[in-house]
Amino acid sequence: FGKDYQTLWTVSDLPEGNIYEMDLQGNILRILDFEGDDLEGITYDHTNDILWVVDEQNNEIIILNPDDGEVEKHTLPIFSSDDHGLEGIAFENRNNIWLANEKLPKIIFLLDSNFTVQKQYEPELAEDYSGLCIDPDNCFLWIVSDESQLLIKWSPCDGSVENYSIPITKAEGIAINYQNGQIFIASDDEQKLFEFKIE
């Protein structure tokens, strides 16, 4: 979700490597003047209006101001395989940035403000991890798996797990508005946006 939860941010990977802002119906509002190599995940810092993006091919976090185009790039000192690397990112605060490595191995990383790994988890939750979102108030991560076609609610605090089957081909992105229980999941293959509600 973007500013005031009125828009959505998404990325495309090869060959374009673009960043898009959409309305909640999936219509493109703008394409940023930035081109990455293999963009796979995006999250938004609502406090500072900053985008955080992961580039799988370069094993990087890209920090981007969507209005003036100012960019920082940080190569990560973590293992990531070429074809199954970083897929998801969730911004909790400047000192807590969550990353999901797709598989081989499947890892959830917690980084600090220096991009140093504070913790890493290797829970066996699904065949792969393809997208990530966080509920910081309740210590939950929401993870999508395209291979298992699952939405997973997992707590790194106590290890609790809830699974929800989702009828989506190649689900690769997730955004949640916790105030109204609104969930959006993006399908890579179908190029569609699916909306769900938390009951």
C-alpha cells in the first residue's frame, strides 16, 4: 500500500524492471523513472514516504524516493542463489526490515538499519516464499507461496502458523490494510490483482 492506503505499489522483473503505482482497482497511475535489473519485492515506509525494493539478481535493497527519484543501493551480505533468491520485503521500521529468500534455502531474514542480519529463520511452511507483508502490532508475517498456492500467517515470536489456500497462479505479491481487513495479492502469470477480506 502507498500513501494513506489509497494506492498500491508493485514491481515487474525482467525484462522491464519497472516500478508502478496503481489505484485499488489495478489501474496504473504512474511508472517511476527508474529501471532495475530483476525487481521482485516492494514495500513502503509510511513514515517517510520511501519505497524499499529488492533486486534478486544483484542481491540488493534499493531505497527510492518516489517523488524526486533519489536512490540508495545496498548489496546484502547474505547468501542468495541465482535463480531462487530474494523475493519479498516488508518494512517494519528502519531497524527492522524483513526479507524472504524464495528457496534453496527458504529463509526469512530480519535486518537492522545497517543491513546486518539480526536473525534468520528457516521455517518449513511451504514449497517456496514469493511475497511478504508484516503486521507489526501482532508479531505476524504474512507470506505467499506461489508453488503451494498458500497464504501463510506465521509468527516469528511464537512459531504459530495458519494456512489459507488461495486459487491464484503464481502469487508473488501481497499488501494488507489491517484497519479494514483488506488483502491484495498479485499474480505474476495472470497479471491480475485479487482482493480478499480478513474475517
